[in-house]
Amino acid sequence: MSAHSHIEKIDKEREYVSANSPPQHVYPAGQSPYYRKLGDPGPLGLYGFASTTFILSMYNVQARGVVTPNVVVGMALFVGGLAQFVAGMWEFACANTFGATAFTMYGGFWMSFATVFLPGSGVTAAYTNPEELNSALGIYLFTWMIVTFLLFIGSLRRNMGLVVLFFFLTITFALLGAGKFSTAHAITLDKAGGAFGIITALVAFYVGTAQMLADTRTSYFVLPLGQIPPREVV
């Protein structure tokens, strides 16, 4: 084989390798080649929150005569609790402090709420007086009303979907907490809290779906969230 033929053969092999190799990713200046873009953990957290809230709220309105909420314990531990907590951790990685705080807090809420109903925890068994137990639960729920109201304030510069979500959730906690403090109107307040909880869950389902469909490359349509423009830094 002549030197010229040998060079032509090498050039053809290089062209073949180049044509069949995976495209090389071009990284922006100053960005590590080991950087990998993270997916949006928002839909996971919102679906975990929405589904667990919906089930408990249906029990609170006594749908189909259900008055014992213990079936929600499994959902509260692993879906509303664990799934949301994991979503919160990933929101930290995505540099979303608000999402990380909200998901992690409510993940902790659902796990703590489930613990109250676990027989092995001994939480409810420690109370021999039903009125004392209701007062303790009322304080617990009003504490979460305060947390939710503060998150409502934090949502005011994000989108209308989150604003509506935290608004209705604040009312839900307020009604459920008042129901524990009241004796004459306990059932009415619980049902009202359940009704607002159902609305909250449906809003959360919508916001989670809107975030999941936000990438127009992988979805046929998008859902409006009512984006609020950020403040201009002077």
C-alpha cells in the first residue's frame, strides 16, 4: 500500500468515527464539565401534598360516612411526608429556598401528623382527658396556620397559583384548629376545614401539573399560573 493510499484510509476512518460519535456538549464559560441539570422537584412535592391533603379533607367532610382518618397514616408517612421531604431537599439543590422550605416543612408536618395516630407512638394514649387532647391538637394546628401564613407572604412575588394555594391552606388550618377548640361547633368547623382542604388540594394538583407541563419541549400545552414579575433591583 502506497503512502498516499494509507493516508486516505486513515482520513476515512476518522470521518467514520466523527460521524458516529455522540455529539460533544459545549459547556458555558466557567461551568464545570461535570455539571448536570436537575429536574424540577416541584411537581413531586405538590402531588405528594395534594393527594394526602385531598384524602384527609374527604375524611374531614365525612365523605361516604368515613369519620376515622387512620387510613391516611400511610399516605402521610410516605407520600405527603417522605416524598415531600425528598422534594424539599432537591429544591435546595436547585437553589429554590422557598420551595425547599415549604416542601421540607410540610413533609415534616405529615410525618408528625401520622405519628399522632400511630398506636405505638403513645401520643394520644398519653391524654386521658379528651378536652385536653383536643386543646393540644388545636395548638398544633394553629402553629401550622402561622407557618402557612408566613409562606403565604413568601408566595406573593411568585405566581397566583401558589398565592391561592397558601391562602386556602391558611384558612384550612384556622378552621381545623378552631374545630379542636370548640365543643358546640366542632363538627361544623371540621367539615368547613375539610371543604377548604379539598379546594386547597385541587389547587395544588393544578399547580403541580402546570409545573410538570412547563417544558414545552416535552408537553403539548402549558397551563397558566399567573406569573408575577419579580421586583426590579434599583
